Amino acid sequence: MLSLEKLIDRSGKLGSLPDIVNKVFKVMDEPRSTATKIGRVINDDPALTARLLKLVNSPFYGFSARVDTVYRAVALIGHKELRSVVVAASAIKVFDGIPSDLISMQDFWKRSLSTAVTARVLAAFKREKQIERFFIAGLLHDIGSLLLYLKLPDEMSQVLRMQQTDGIEICKAEKEILGYDHTEVGGGLLKKWNLPPQICASVRFQNKPDKAPQAEQQAAWLIKLACEIVAQHIEADALLAEDTEIDPAIWLANKLDDSLLPKILEKAKQQYESSKDILLS
């Protein structure tokens, strides 16, 4: 059985984001970074260029005039928001080709994008300064599962059987069979991708935010709430449900009132519909 450390160490090509991401981030982090310099790098990747322009021209951003160049797109959405677009467009491609006998990749990314836009909406309601980080964390919150399905398919088959036959939560089943769960794998993988500590910790501690480092607890609580909302009100096709079974303590930890739920659902649904065909195509 692979230990958690060895699993992540042997993640191969999955242990790093595509070169284009690192190139874009490197230029973005330069002291004198400009939209022209960043656009020049993005233009070298036709697929990323196409997705960026489609997304910027979608209702997701709602710009009134059409954006025809990458340079203009970068200037309009800004460096911080650009990171989420680049990571989202690239991370989905990293996991192309995973066998479908254990998991539906279409369903996986639908749920992940739903969590991403919900986290983004929650962050906006909380007036967070870097809402794009919550989008990325939501999109990648279950990424550890994909590495497990790819590297330990037999063990994950046992996990799924235990979950289905005994009604055990998947994290508990993973712990019993593997000794660790997919949130730990996800947090470790994102750390290897050199993503910000806030994103890594919110994925790693999404099920137990109070165990996260103090500086990252609020982010972890927000991702936990986003996951709960998606599980109970979006995946269950209960978008208009008035009752919620979400623990009031989770709302309290996020300093949000549960009366906001209908507005959160409405905005999350709008953002999902305006971005799904671009990011999931």
C-alpha cells in the first residue's frame, strides 16, 4: 500500500500543472508585469486562448462590449481573476483519460464547477478580497479522488463497495482501507502544484475546518459551506428548496445568515450556466 507521501511523490505528470500555467504565473509575478506580456504567453497556447476569450465574452463576466484579444481580456479581468481561469482551464485537462469504470468524469467536473461557483458567490457575499482563490479551491476540492482512482483503482473499488453496502461516508471508508482520505491527497497534490497555502489548506481541511491553521480556517469553512450547499441543494435538484439541513454552526462560522441561501443559489446557478460549456467542453 502506498503511503500518502509516496502517492503524491509518484503522481508523475499529475504532480505538476501544464507548462503554460507556470509560464503565465511567472510573467504575472514579475514586478513590471503587463497585460501585453501576459497575453503574449497565453497566445502561445491556442486552447487556453480560446477558452479565455469565450469565458470573458460570456455572461459569467457580463462585459457589454465584445472582447476580441487576449490582451484586452487580461486587462479587463485583472491578474487575480486570470489565475482562476488559467488554473480551471488547465487542471481539467491534466486529468483527461481517467478510466470511467469507477467514476464519471463528466459528473465529477459538474459537481466541482458547481462547488467553485458557489464558493465564488459566498466569497463575494463575504466581501473577500481574493474571490478567485475560493473559485479554484472549490473547483479542485475533490481533486485527490482522481489521483486515488488513477493510482489505486483496486483499493478505491473496495472503498466504493464499502460506501454503498455499509453506508459509510467515503472519507471514513478511505481512511479505513488506505489510512488517509482524498482531502489529504488533494491538499498534498495542490501543495506540489505550488498553489497558495489558502487553497491547499481549504481543500485539505474542508471536512474539519477547525483543524486548519488559524490563518486558513475561514477559507476552509467557506469551502465546507459551498460543498454542503451543492450536495443538498444543487446536486439534489432542489434549487428552490426553502428548508436546509446545513448545520447552523457552519453558517455561523462563515458569518453568514442562512436566509441568504436563495440568493446564493440563484447567483451560483447563473454563474454555472454561463461557464459550464466553456470550462467543461
